[in-house]
Amino acid sequence: MTYEIFFSCFAEKQLYKLSKDVQKRIISTLKRCRIRPYPHVKRIVGSKYFRLRVGDYRVILDIIDNELTIHVIEIGNRRNIYKK
């Protein structure tokens, strides 16, 4: 039972703007999270979303257990990702 990963249009654009080596690190980390995501992520305080740490980058996720899906909402550098 592995989770399926879906990217929002915004997250997909952000991913392709990054360098190729960072893209590979983010994708490999997301693939590793497909089996059991909760040991790899932390809940964002005051939000229903989770964050995944990949070096200096953060991936904002929404995990839906009953559908076994992980929705990637946003990808960005850690100093800019939380400023909304």
C-alpha cells in the first residue's frame, strides 16, 4: 500500500524552475515517503498541511489517508516558503 503523489500546477512550475540536482533530490525524497509518509514529515503549526525537508528546500504537502494520496502544494526555499 503506497501513496500516490500528485503535484499542483503551481508546485510543478516551482519544481521545474529549480536546478536538475535539486529536482532529483526532491523527487527521490518524495518517492521514499510513499510507503509511510508520517516519519518523514512534520505538521505546519496552525495549518492542516505538512512540510517535508529536503536540504534548504521545503515541500508543502497535504496527506489524505483514506484515498492514499499525497498532494504536493508548494515547493520552495526555506526562507521564502512560509511567508504568505
